[in-house]
Amino acid sequence: MSTNLTPNSPRILRRATTTRGRAPSHLPPIQDQESHDNALNVLRNYLRGRTCYDVFPVSFRLIVLDTKLEVKKALQCFLLNGVVSAPLWNSEKSCFAGMLTVSDIIHLIQYYYHTSNFATAVTDVETLRLESLRGKPSPETLAHMSDPLSSDIEKALGVGTPPLLWASPDQSLYEAATLLIQTHARRLPLLDNDTDTGHEMIVSIMTQYRLLKFISINCTKEVVQLHLPLRKLGIGTYVADPKDAPEGSLPFWPLATATMSTPVFDVVHAFSGRGISAVPIIDEDGIVVNLYETVDVITLVRLGAYQSLDLTIAQALNERSPDFPGVVICTASDSLGTLLQLINKRRVHRLVVVEGEEDERRGGRKGRLLGIITLTDVLRYIVSDTPLQGQGELREEKPQPQSQPQEQSQQQSQLEPAQPQPQESETTEEV
């Protein structure tokens, strides 16, 4: 029998040999100081190549208050619109006149608590105008005020008058960020000139939260590489070692703290005297149980705050809105990149640093207060403290007319995507 295959016989097909490709490595990128610094430098260059226009939301509503408006009506405007700050407008001079924030209300409450009684405070607030909070009030306002010293609240309390900082929408985000960390209001008005009338106008408000969220949305690759711990980077304020604290200082120095039994006025005094916006509430072991913020004072104002400052923190928290998002905590070993990723997912204005499992293994107590981190701390680290020269520092004269924003094709950014992603629609400015 022949073993040769005939033309009609089936052939045996053999699979060609192939070399199997090696799977890519899934190891995390090298986490060292150099990679962190490189990512930080790219972020700074990105901010220098973008303008304030790029951070504008798709849609938003801007609330502006006239300086002739009564303080009481301004508070009602805050409550009805769910905001805690607004730019002021001088209608007589047609110019920007500063910012009204919760800090101004805190100063006002503290002043009346020290110098007056509830009946007098109610009478004055009915007629006190926003222009009277700083500077000389109008003659008609002064005639109805029971205490002329109310015209200079900040001077009476020994609190410095905040500078009139502003920026142009055409300025770079890096310049705007540098100004943001200098203003007590933690928000920066953006001013431009009307090409038809030549008068200045308030275009929008830049907030620290909005700027940091813009970074977290558009710089995801670099954010991941910011892997060094927050405390190692010097971001935030931390409880000092007992041997380094001044003699006679309170526990957890230099942080201001309170307990559930602390009177509200003691916390209000800390707000005004230290220029802070929140105080951690701790128990007898130093465990963080809550946070009392300046915005909580607005709720007391609505209920008749001038006679409610003797309430305890526990009683005041019962009046807090059920929409309170809770206290955001972290540990000192969490990274800057993790914090920015959190800002991308939820609205964050400060983080309370507590001792974690690693601290507990070293003899600490999990959940005990360790520090506090504000958005100012984060932004200051990202842009550094280099002072700016020229336009946008201290308000001394009106800004010059600005040209229309140009395309950013002149300077190609190192980040992807090439065009910044707009932020979500907003009906009002952020807290």
C-alpha cells in the first residue's frame, strides 16, 4: 500500500509557532521625591498657561450686594440663596467695594455682645448698612444708630481691615492662586471693564475649592504622582509636641478646640481673634466628635443669635441643618494626591487630621485630634509663597481694560487633555 497522499487526501495543518508577548507590568510608579517634585512643577506650569476664564463653570449665578443695603437684608439674602459670601458694589462710585463674608457677621455679633444688649443690637441691625461695617457710614445711617462706634466694628475689635484684592479674568491661574492665599475671604473677585461704558464690572468669583477641583479634573496623571504624605510636605497645622509648646498653653496647642459643653461665644471669639473658620469638637480623650464652623453661626443669626451665644455647642448643633455633610477626616500619612482626588468627588473645605492605626501602634489613640488642613494650606503648597508684582496685588486703582481672552495655542501644556474640562453647572457661588 502506498503511503503517498493523493491530491484529494486531506492535509494536516500545523499552527505556526508564535512568540507570546510579555504582559505589561502593573507595578505602581516609583514613589520618590523626584517624581513628586516633577509632577508638582508640571502642575505649576499648567496653572501659568491657563487663565481664570478656563475655570468658569458652564453656568452660574452671581449675587452682588449694594453697600447701601441693610445688614439684616443681606443676612436674609444669604439664607434664602444658601451662600455665605458676596461681593459688595458701591453704586455711587460704580466700583467694587470688597467682600461680605461670614467673618464680618462674626465681628458684628462679637461687637454687640461686648458693647451692647440684645434690644440695642436689634435696633441697630434694622438700620445698619453694609457700608457701615467698614469706614464712615452715611449721615442718615449714623443718625439712627444708637452707638456711633458701630461704624468701625473691626477697629473696635482690633481686627485688621482686609485688603481689596482682585484679579482680571485674563490673568493666569497661578497669579490668581497666589492672590487667593492672601485674602481672608478665601475667594477672589474677578473684575473686568465694560467696553461700552468703560466702567468696571464684577464678572465672577474665584474660590479655592473651584480652583483645586479644576486641577484634580484636568491633571489626573500628575495628581496620582503627588504621593508624599501631607505632614511630610508641611501641609496643615498640627498639634505641637508638649515639650515645644509654650508654658501654660492649652492642650492641642496651637489648635483651637472646644467640647460639647463649651459656650458658643467662646468659639465665636476664637473665630474672630484667630481668623479661623472652624473649631474641632473633642471629648475628654481628645477624640474628634464634631466640628463647629462659622457657617453654623448664620443659623443662630436666623433664630436671634444675639441672645443665643450663651448656648453650649451641643445645644447649638441641634439647630444645625440636616444637610450638614459631616466632618471629613484624614491621617497625616495620607498623600496630597489622595486629598485632590477627594476634592474631585465631593465638596471639601477643610480636613481634620486624626491619629490612625500607625499612630495607635506607637502608643497613640485612633481618632484623636492631630491637626487640621484647610484649602489655603493646600493651595499655598502648590503655588508657593512667591509675592506677585504689578496688577492684582493691593487694590489702589481701577483695572485697565482687558483684551478678549485668546486661545492658549501659544503655549502648549504638558498635561492631557490639551483643553481644560469645564466644571459642572452651579446656581450660586460655593461656600
